[in-house]
Amino acid sequence: MHLRVEEKKILGEVRRYYVVYLPDSELTVSIPAEGDTGLRACADDGSVEEALAVLRDEVSEMPPNWNHRLKHNQGKIKSGEIHQVAEVVRNLSRFNSANGLSTGERTMLMKARQILASEVALVRDVEVAEAEKLLDDALKDGAGGDGK
């Protein structure tokens, strides 16, 4: 992710904008710099370590019905909290291994993994592919692989 600040003239008014480039999605976003942007600060290394630990933890209880699970997990993703996104990745990954996922849940798992891997890559200053490997290794460790 790359960030810069620009001044843009829109409708005759000059305003400051954060211009953010997200390389994994090849998307550039301009966000007004004044007022509530709706953005949270990026996680720090301690938060990333906690998220990786969440991936190693036991699965937390989820609703048995797929559409209730979908709503439950959507709320966690929308929170924007890295540890809650990690919970979704862990729970859906393990549920998928044991039971399979609905189409909506598979899409949600892919989205949650992308969010988590992107933030890990940003904080650790690594490529997204390397961040995805960190996620996979943590999930394997928690599933009883590599020393458990």
C-alpha cells in the first residue's frame, strides 16, 4: 500500500485528500483528509502477532445454520478489527475442512483472507504471497500440524 496527500480542486473548492494505492487489488482510492474518514489506523506488529495466534487457536462457536453463520461472520469482518477477521479466517477454514462451505461462505473466506493477508503484508513489509504463507502456516499449526 502506498499513501500520499494531494490537494484537489473539486467543484471550485480546494481540498486535501489521502490518496491510497492498494497493490493487491490495483486500486487507487482518494479519501477526504478533513473530518471523519471512516478509516482506522493500520494494525501494529503486536496486533499482527495476536491475529496469527488467533489462527492457531481453537475454533470459536458459530451458528449451525449457514445463513446465520454468514451474518455472524459478516459482522466480524465489518468491525475492521484484525483479530475478528482472523477469527473468521480460522473458523471458516476449519469448518471448510470438516464440513464444506456454502458458496457465500467460500466467498467470505476468500475476502477475509485477502483483508488479513493485506494487512499482515503491510505491517511486516512483505509481499502478499509471503503474508498468505504466514496465514497458512499459522492455520496448519493450529490444526495440529508442526508440533501440536
